[in-house]
Amino acid sequence: MPLTKLNQELRRNLKAAAFALDDAAQDLFREAKSYAEPEFLVAMTKIAQLHEHVDRLTMLAEEVKTGKIVRG
């Protein structure tokens, strides 16, 4: 079943948000490599949280694709 325009837009927005968070996590990691260990560990915790959000958004985008989530 093809996606409606609204669902295509929702999926695109979810994927774009996931990409933006992933990009931010990568930037933070590049910066954090120069930190001392305590600050590095704090940054890694934040990066892990960002990746959890990326995974969640990606999962939601897939649910839109398969029709489990529908924007009406």
C-alpha cells in the first residue's frame, strides 16, 4: 500500500530529525575526544542518549512506512 502524502512527509520528517541528531552526536564525539576523562565520560553518556533517540525516530519512520502509524 503506497504512502499518502501526509505519511510520506511524516516519514521524511522523522528521518530528517534522526539524521540531525546523529550528526550532532558525531560532532559531539569529535569534540569530546579532546576532553579529559571525566568530561569525556559525561559526553559519551549524552551521545548514547542521542543515539537512543535516533534509533527511536528511525523505528517510528519504519512504522510509518509499514502502515502501523498513519497520519490522517
